[in-house]
Amino acid sequence: MRGASLTRRGWTLVTVAVVLPVLGRVLGLRELTSLGLTALFLCGASILLVAYGPVELEAVRRVVPNRVHAGSPCRVDLHVRNVGIRRSPVVTARDPFDGGRRWARFRLAPLRPGEGCTAAYRVPSDRRGLFNLGPLQVVRTDPLGLVARSADLAEQDSLTVYPRIDRIAALPHTRGADPRGGSVTQPSFGPSGEEFHALRPYVMGDDMRRVHWKSSARTEDLLIRQDELPWQGRATVVVDLRASVHDEASFEAAMSAAGSIATACLSAGIELRLVGTDGVDTEHGVGRGHLDRVLERLAAWEPDPDPEHELVRTLSGVALAKDSSLATITTGRAGPAAIDTAARARRGRRGAVVVVFDDRLMGSAPAPTGTTVVRCAGQNGFAAAWTAAVGPVKVTA
């Protein structure tokens, strides 16, 4: 534990212990001198009690869960155990949250050697972001509260609060040069339900039901039907992070919208790429691991004050494949150029969606051909506006 130090009450008592003897000498009152010496004695005794009294505790913290969506419950479990050979004194435990902006405080009763106790508390998870918990501080004071001595037990832990996710439909599939590019899986032309692609020699272990007997009889070698792999779509989400076009509410709504689109696309098997105007690019990826990386990025993003980071420049630099759809998230303060640039990024093809918060500032100009504009007048109407513009969630059997 760190060295003992006087509390505010202790410093007050020391001041009284110095002033009273002086007043007693000036006024000729010995009683004041005696009171001052008594106060000084109490301070000294408290320092000795706290400074040399052993406190041998260990603590373990567990955040359950350590990754949540905004608004979901999160609990912290603390287990403290006495590892000394003496009964521990009464101590106060303090666990800071979010850099000390909030604290969890509770008193620990004396513990016998080897005895432990568990405490739990809820942490606020209504706000998106990356938060630190700890280190856990244990403070021992004397019975009068004159002297305090503290120690750090459990190290820091982290809590990641993802943005709130709405259940929406995925980005619409695009059509490139391949006429089959508008569906997640290729159409079936054969009776087996899969499209014939090529023939290859038989390899030990291949399913004999996939032998192409006509070709095998003609070549006198076993040939296996090889079906073409299902087509997988791609989507790119561009988020306008500029502080000049956002207020606090619109920025949080943009993070939630980006997370909702990403979750819907990855759940539909579409490769997703997240791009920010600050230069961050996650590249395309699929699966739960990629979704976690995208959501962690959304949890960590803050408004970007750099005036050189422009949405138009970011959209112009995003290279899109023919089969890639595009979603751009911004606000009405970005101006009509955002919609026009998003449409040009798709080169006139279908598959461009622009989400505009505070759409009253954008104006009522019609969207370019092939571009869907999701206009959100408020911060909580994204899901309804997306469903009206893009379509409802497709329910699969």
C-alpha cells in the first residue's frame, strides 16, 4: 500500500492542534494548550495505526460481458480475498469507471485469513464508446477518519459498448456484367439444384454420386462434376465523420445506422467494407470476427475535426467493383454534392444508398438515377425510413 497521508479532516485537526496552544498562551488558558496537544497526539496515533497496520488483500474483477450494445445490461463482479495471516481491517473499495468520471464505492467488512467476499455492480452502458474500469483502489482509514492509506488491487479492464443496432434489410444486391449478379446464390439450372461448372478427374474419397458417367465412358476415366461456388455479394459503407456536419445526436445516429447496415449485410452473407472520411478502411470481410472488428471501430470513432478530410474526396477514392453496392451515411449539412458523388461512385448502376440525417438541410432535390435516399428527419427514425426506402427485412424459413 502507498504511504499514509492525512485526510481533509486530519489536516483540519492538525491546524487546530497548532492554533490552540498559541491561543492558550495569548489568552492564558492552559486548557487550550492541553486540547491542542491532545489533537496532535490523536493525529500521530492515527498515522502509526494506519501506516504500520498490514492489509494483505487480493482482488479479481470480471466484466460480464465485456462487449455489449448500447442499452444492454452489463455487470462487474469483484472478488476480494484476505491472503494475510491476520484478520483484515475495515476498508473502503473504490472502482473508477470511464477515467474516474464515475465510481463504484462500497465498504468491506473484516475478513478472516483465507476468507473472501464478492460484490457486484452495474455499469452504465447506454452510451457508445470504449471505457476503462479500474484500477480497483482499497483505502484504509483510522476510526476517526484522520489518516488514509490506499492500494491498487485489480488492474484495469476494458468495456466496449457497440452502437445500438436496428433490425433492417441488407443493402440491395447490384448487377454488374454478370446477369446472375443480382442474387446471393446462383440460379439452379440442373436437376440437382446446383449449376454445372466443369469436370475434373476422380480423386480417392470423392462422392460416386457426382461422377459424370457419359464423359467418363467416353474418356475411359472417372470424371467428377464440379459445381460452381455460390456467388457472394459485396457492400461498402462510407461514414461521414466530419465534426462540421454533425452534432452529438446525429453522430451517434450515424454510428448506429452504420452498425445496423453492417450487421444486416454480414448476416446475409455479403462481404462488407467500412470506410471513414478519416482514412480508416477495414477492407472486405465476412464472418463474426469481421463484424466484431467493424463494431469496435464504430464504438471507438469520434467526430473528426480535420477540415482536410472531405466526404467527396473519400467517395471519389473508393474503388468499387461492378458487383458492389454502396451506402453513404451523412447529414443534411453535407449538401447535395454528397448524393451526386455517391451516384457517380456507382457509375450510374443500381445499388447506391445515401442515408441523410437532418434531411431538411439537404433540400428536396430528386436523387440521381440508381440512387436511393433514406431521409431521416429525426435521430430515432432510421429503421422506419430505411424500411420505407429500401424494403422490409426478408424472413427466411
